[in-house]
Amino acid sequence: MSFEERGAWSALMSGVVAFFLWGLPIWNGTVTGAYDGIDGLSLWAWDVIWLIGGGVVLAIVVLILFNIAYVVLTNQTKLHVITDERDKTINSRSAVVSLVAISCGFLAAVGLLATGWGALAAMNTMLIGMAVAGFGSEVCRVAVYRMGL
């Protein structure tokens, strides 16, 4: 398993955990009406900031622990961090998946606003689009590494 593939797997794992830890409260706040007041969008934004910040820290920690576990389980003396042209091509392919998902989320949010939905619905739609983009790009990377697509 290459360093880049380990990075993709760890990003998937940390993304799932981050959205359960910090994304689920955003969903619950939206459903229960916690963001319906004057300061609703500001409260939502702070929750998203926690989601992003916590997700970044969690991703770094999971990547480090994943690589340590890999080295220990495979009895390697040194971690090999090599990226080549294949890795760059795979990353480019996954970036396209990410950009398409983000664009679709943005267009869906604009469509919601155009049809009379509120700002919170549009912001949540963009957030979901970004989450789908993150997961989609990592799933694409893992699929290419595992199946050679």
C-alpha cells in the first residue's frame, strides 16, 4: 500500500468520524430549529468552523496513527513516502470528482434560493455538496488504487 493510498484511507476514516462528531450536531440544530433566530446563521457558521477545524486536526492525527500502525504491522524499519506520476494522475482524477460535486452543491443551493427556500437550506446544501466532494474524491482515489480504474 502506497503512502498516497494510506492517505486516502485515513481521510475517509477521519471524514466519517468528523461528520459524526461535528456534522451531526449541525443536522440536529437544523432539524430542531436551533438556527432559526436572528443569530441563526452565525451559530450555524460557528458550528461549521468547528467541523472544519476539528476535521483538519482529526485528519492529521488519523494519518499519523494510520502510518505508524502500517509500519508496525508490516515490520518496516522506515516509512517510504514516495509519490510518482501515477499518484499525481490519480489525484487529478479525484480532484475532478471533487470539483463536480462542489459545483453541483453550489448550483443546487442557488436553485433553492431562486425557488424561495431560506439561506439555511442553501448553506446546508453547499455543506453537503462539499462533504460529498470530499468523500467522493477519496473514494475515487481508493477505487483507482485498489481496482486500477
